[in-house]
Amino acid sequence: MSGKLLSISNLTVSFDGFKAINNLNFTMNEGELRVVIGPNGAGKTTFMDCITGKTKPTEGIVTFKGKDLRPYAEHDIARMGIGRKFQTPRVFLKLTPRENLELSCIRQKNVFGSLFGQTTQPERRTVGGLLETIGLDHKADMPAELLSHGEKQRLEIGMLVAQSPDLLLVDEPVAGLTDEETEKVGDLLLALAESHSIIVIEHDMEFVRQIAKQVTVLHQGSVLFEGNMDQVQSDPQVIEVYLGKQED
């Protein structure tokens, strides 16, 4: 895959005079896994909100697959192919991982379709493959409430993939995970990146090093620096505003 998937130009978002995003410019190609980092208050969540349509720009433009997203509501943008995973897992705890994935696969997204729609044979094959990909095939038919936090994170990522988005937005997927679970989530995202475009927001720098080829650093609502992990960790500005603060 190649070509520009997402383009953000001169984006500004003001809340009562405070600029959460300040003249931000960002581009991403199809098939890319991009990690976005930055200190608290850097504008990372608002950045995601603007892409999904939850927050509308005060100024500037967000373009996805060549289409200006400003006129569209959140659900319309989701249908265009942008899927978002929030920090806290949002899975149906009383359902099994298999049932959670089957529900995500159902094409009819209205209430009736979600309640009564039947998964097709191709969708069942997709679910089986996803269960293996996320490492939950051995726990496919137990209630999701019995899964560990890391397993729930992987399940929700699988639920997102089941909806076949062109762009996956993943918010702090390893927060609160053990080292072993963190590594498994990293391996999953790297596997998915072979066939998907992904933006990951994360604070865990060891995890970022595991998965990142290209890192975008936000600071005070703007892009401070972009480069590979070695370049990011050696840049004086990044060290001053972000990496150095973690050592305090």
C-alpha cells in the first residue's frame, strides 16, 4: 500500500481561548504505523478527536483519503473507515471473545441488525483468524469478564479490526499492563501493521521503541519533532519538554 491516507493542515482547536491544538500539520501514508507521543496537555486526545469528528476544528482542515472531514459527524467518519480504540477496554463482559468479535463483524450496524444479525461463513472464518491473531483462540468461549486486562485490550483491538477500518486509532494500549502483556500487544500491533494503517498514542517509551519506525512528538498543541526513535530520544528539544521530565 502507498499514497497519502491522512493529511492535517494548519489545524487549530480553541476552547474558551485556550488552544488545545495550535497550527498543527501532520501527514500519514497508507500502510504506516505511526506513534504519537508528548507530555500531558500536549493535545494528543484532541488530535484524535479531530480525526474522528468528535471535535471540530476552529481553523484548518483534516483530510482522509482525499475527503475533507469537517462536514461529517462521528458516525459518518467511522463508516468512511476510521476506527478508534480508547484507553479503557470497551468490550461486552458477559459475552465471549468469539461473540464480541462476531458482533463487531455484523455489517448491519443498526440496533436490529446488531441484536438479530447472523454472522456469515466468511465472517466466522474472519473471527477464527482474529482469535488466533490476538492470541485468544484458547479462551474464545469463556466470558470476557474473566480475561486479564491485557487480554481485554487485545480483544478490543481485534473488535476494531473486525470492522475493517482503513485507519486504526489506538489510545495508550499498554497502560497498566505487565511487561509480558505489553510485549504481546506490541507484537499484535506489529502484525496488524503489515496490512493496516495505525496511529498509536502512547507514554511507555520502551513500548514505543518496540513498535515505532516513525514517531511524532506533540508539544503545546503543535508538532515539535518527527523522526525515528533514536532521533527522537537524542533531540535536545524533545529531551527538554518530554523525555527529560520523565526522569524528574
